[in-house]
Amino acid sequence: SGVSGYTHQTVPVALHTVLSHPNDLATAIQVAIACGGDTDTVAAIVGGIVGAAVGRTGIDPRWLNRMVDWPLTVEWISSLAEQLGRVSESGVAESPLQLAAWQQFPRNLFLLAVVLAHGFRRLAPPW
């Protein structure tokens, strides 16, 4: 039960949650999760929209401090958001922020292994 992963259910529930809690990220995500079903998708959509609206100051510092997305850091993502804001307001293009490809490759290789292991595990009983 709950919200399916299909867009005709996911998007309306996400939008309703965003419009109900546009300035409270934690509550918006908790409400999205409480709907049940495909909660990771709905909460990700809600978190992305409300998080962009409230900015870094509207995100619980405990959540920021626990974020692990190597090689990306909270500071790098904040710099990217600031650059996006400047470019959006001025209309003047800037050089993209650099991120070392040598750091992304091992990360992506590790994540590929995790995804494949999870997929193969689902092929084994019990189904």
C-alpha cells in the first residue's frame, strides 16, 4: 500500500507535500515517508524541491554533517549552488566547477559493484 513508483501517483503526492510544507524540509520529508509505498522516490523529489527552496540554512546541520557522497563535499555542492544562482541571475556563463575524474571513477566502480550485487542477490531465493 502507499504511493506507487508510477508518475501518476508519485508526482501529485510529491507536489502536494511540497505545497503543504514549502519552508520545512524535515517535516516535508517525514510527511512524504509517512505516505508509504515508494517512499525513497517521493522523499527524494520532495527533498530536492524543498531543499532548493530553503537553501543550506534550512537543512538540519546534522543531516549535512552525515552526508557522504565522495568525492563531492557539502562545500563543493554549496559552491555549485552559488555559481548556479549567479549564472541564473546574471545570464553570464562561467566555467564549470572542476571535479577530478580520477576520483569519480573508483567511486562509480564501487557503486556499480553494489548495484550489481544487489541485483544478483534478488535473483536468488527466496523471491
